[in-house]
Amino acid sequence: MKENKGLMDYVKVTEGFTCKTERVFNYQDLDAALKWAIATKGPYVVEIIVNNDTDCDMGNDIAHIRHFE
């Protein structure tokens, strides 16, 4: 997959663990994807594709967000 430079197809990996999965390419589709995830019984993964130059904050929970530049 060109979006992650061929490193890993996270949709395929999560499907292998029987998770429902969706890949989102633009902001306009994110709301619908998150609503599906919330409404789905069981695990659901939303992979959000961003531009290479987008900084991304990450953490295990909201109290432990780490800022990357």
C-alpha cells in the first residue's frame, strides 16, 4: 500500500484478528467511520491516512498524549 510505503497493511492485519476495520483517507469521511465504530459490537479499527508532513500526537489514553514534531 503506497500510503504506508508498503510497510504494513493494518486493515489486513486487524481483519486477521477478526476485527472490523475501515481505512479513512479524508476528514469528511472520519465522522461516519467513527459512528460505525461506536455502533459496532466487538472490536473496530479505524485507520486514518494522513499526509507525510502531518505531525501526529499519540498516547495510550487522553492523560498520556505525547506530542511529536
